[in-house]
Amino acid sequence: MKKLISLFCLAALLVSCGGKEEKKTEDEGIKIGTSTQTEKKEDSKSVNVALAGNDMMKFDKSEIRVKAGQEVTLTLRHVGKLDKKVMGHNFVLLKPGTDITTFSISASDAGEAADWIPDGGSAVIAHTKMLGGGETASVTFMAPEAGSYDFICSFPGHSAMMRGKFIVE
Ligand code: ZN
């Protein structure tokens, strides 16, 4: 939670300074943490990953790579305009062996009350909350052991298109 707050502080700082443009490009991760004023520096032990979802029901990345043992701070931005009841997006990193289709059906059943995360997140390594257009959320977690994992959006019907590989090297 602390880290989340510090990220938001940093974002506010960057805006208020009006200094260097911190343009977020589509293919480069948001380098939050390059400022000297933040404790959230990127090094071999931690990495920041930026992911965006839009109103076309698409993530801007189909593959994310990190290293085993790194502390990953993933920031998801919903760059669309639609409400989260219509076009909600989250980032859900599934535990190995979790079937995307089965999980997605359970997520739909769990519904909005559970923020579309079934069984209290027992099949999930990490996830953000569900976002609507214009919203941003971060989640920080330790990268699991080396391997290939699936990430999805668990909003009903979205995982068919909104999915990718989270690769731990
Ligand atoms: Zn979605």
C-alpha cells in the first residue's frame, strides 16, 4: 500500500515539476522510478512494468518479461473511456496449471461483488482491481520461479482477446 501511495506521489511530482516529458510510449515500460527523489528505483531487484488496456478490448502487450526473484510493480492503465461496468479491465496473473477458460467462467460467476476474482484469488499470483476508462492501478509482487505464466483480464468475455504471456527468466 505504501508503495502504491509513493507511486501516486511521484506521478503528481512529475506533473507539477513540468520538467522533462515523461511520455509513456506504447512499447516501453513506464519508467516510474528514474527520478532521484523516489525510493522506487529500478535495479536488478525490482522492475516496473506498464500495461494498457483500451476500449477495443485489447492489451498493448502480449508478452511481459521479468527475472526470477525480482519485485515487479505492474501498472495497468485503462486508456479508453468506457465505464468499468461495460469495458472493465484488470491484470490477473494466473498460477501455473490454471485453465484460462475455466477461470474466466468462475470469474464471471464471482461477479462484480468479488471484483471478478473467483475463490478469493486462490488461482491468482497477483492482480489489480478492475478499472474503467481513464483509471490506473498498480500491483507489486515478487516474480515467481522461472517459467511461462498466463495473464488475462477477468472481465466477462475479455480473456479470449485480453491475454498474454508473463515470462519469468
Ligand atoms: Zn477487460
